[in-house]
Amino acid sequence: MALKCGIVGMSGTGKTTVFNCLSKSKVGAGAPKTTNLGQIEVPDPRLQVLFELAKSAKIVPTTVEIVDIPGLVKGGGQMKGGAQFLADIRQTDAILHVLRCFDDDMVPHIEGSVNPVRDKEIIDLELISRDLETLEKKIHRLEKVAKSGDKDAKHGIDVINSLVEHMENGESARTFSIEENDQKYIDDCFLLTDKPVLYVCNVDEASAVNGNDYVEQVKKSVANEKTDVLVIAAQAEAEIAELEDEDDRKEFLKDLGLEEPGVYKLIRAAYNLLNLKTFFTVGPKETHAWTFREGMTAPQTAGVIHSDLERGFIRAEVMKYEDFKALGSEHACKTAGKFFIEGKNYKVQDGDILNIRFNV
């Protein structure tokens, strides 16, 4: 599934360092202001368990695309290149908003001081400004229809005007309370501030475990957004990623007080932010993790593997991860009655092991 998370933030927040940690890339922080693309391998310990039990030849993890969008400055949305910045965000499914939560005299802040809440508001206002332009255009289109007496168009104008008032107060579209039946009036606007967002607080090494005062300020400012705030010491984790020896990496993490790289938590949070789940296919050639959206049916998830499997879907043979782990093989699952035959209406669950029967 071609799903993208976009990394945004003010210039100098460590945004590109976070991108390098996530995608295992080596883009320089001082690189030209271009959009960088990468892939995240989603860490999942279940994959290794299945690989060992099935004695597969290789492991194929599931991935999510990640986009490092050039850092923005105050008013940057109206400057040369600002339109591209906003267009890049529009192409993503979710936003990872990196906030600088560390002091370093060697890395001056573009606004003159470290203040993550202010930085967040600067980015938010740039996105809100563009969304308001989009909504004004939608209102004009509906007004033309409403002139003929169309009641639905008139109601749509009322809904959007309420949203405009909400956003003119500095609030994002995702915090706007709207009736389900009215959602149709804004769905086709593809609003930037309606995208799910995860706030990433980039801290110093000493704050890698418990955060700091800057992090607490961020948490307080986003309390009404129903989102997550994650802490990552990006520079330290970038240095860990450079180490070739696994024992050295573990020792470095131990010194930081971490059981696993903070970037792993960030990857899983980004995965969940997109409402994604994982199913597996297991065999002698490979143990493969696949991404699907929660609520997808068996034929739809079969289509994730190949369109022919969805088109010619007959049935899905399903084993649960916990059953396979406990029993050790497909044969043992069949013997224990833990091998299930499911049809077209079956909704695939996270951790399902699937074998798709099809005919084209």
C-alpha cells in the first residue's frame, strides 16, 4: 500500500536527522532544501518468530514511505518554494511534526530562541492559512449552486462557514466537531490540517527517557488534539544507527536508559497513526509482513499482495499468530482445530497468517 508520512517542522529542529533515523538514510542536515524520500521498515518481533518456526529462506518486513519536507520559516508558505512545501504535505497521509526541544548554543534557532509551542503555532498557521483559501473556494462553488434554491448547498455553506470561524481562531480542522452526515462537505477539500498528526519532540541525550520542560509545554499545548507526543534524542540515535556492532548499539542504548531505540516507538506510532495493521504470509521461501487498513475484508487484503488474488478470490485460509506460535506449524494448527476457512466477508485481523485461494 502506497502510504506516506510527511515529516514537517521549522528549519533547524533536527527534522532531517529524524528522517535519517527512520529511513536509515544519510541526508546531510545542511543539504539543499529538497524533498527527500525514504522507506520505514516497521519493527515487528512477530516476524522473527514466524521466520524461525517456518524455517523460511528470508524475511520481508512491511514498510511505510516517509517524506522529509524542507523546513519552513515564518511566512514561508507565501515565499518562493512555499507552495511546493504545502503541496508536498498534501500528498501525505499523515504528518510527523518535529519540534525542537533542546538547547544548543552551537545550533542557533531561526527565531532566536527555543520555544517548541511557538514553532508549532507557526507551522499550524501556515497550514491553516492555506486551508482557509481552499474553503473559500469551496464556498464560492456552493454559492453558485445555492442560487438555484438547492437546500443541500445552502446547508453545506453553513457547515463550512462554521469550520472557517473555527479555523480563524487558530484551530485546526481535525479539532472541529462535525456531524457525520456533514463530513461530505469538507472531504473533497483535502484539508492540510485535517490530516492525523504525531508530535515528535527532539531532545538532548539527557532527556531521552523522561523528556524535559519543553516536552511538557508541548504536551500541554496539544492536550485537546487527541494525538500522541513522542520523545526522541535524534542526534544520539543517529550515532547509534552508525554503529556496526549490535553489542555496541545495545550498550549505547543502555547508557541512554533505553530498552530499544526511540525511533522504533516512533515508527510504530506512525504506523498506528495511519490506522494500519499487519498480516503475514509464511512459507519456505519467505516470511512476509504485509500492511492493510483496519476493517479491510479478506479479498481486499488479498489485493495488497496482488490484484489477481483479489479479482479471483475464492477463500482465505487463516491462522492466528498466537496459535501458530504456540503450536509451531500449519499442520499442528490444523490438527488442533486452529485452521480456519473464511469467505469474502471476513474482516482480517492484525496478526492473521493468510493463505489465499484464488482462480483467475
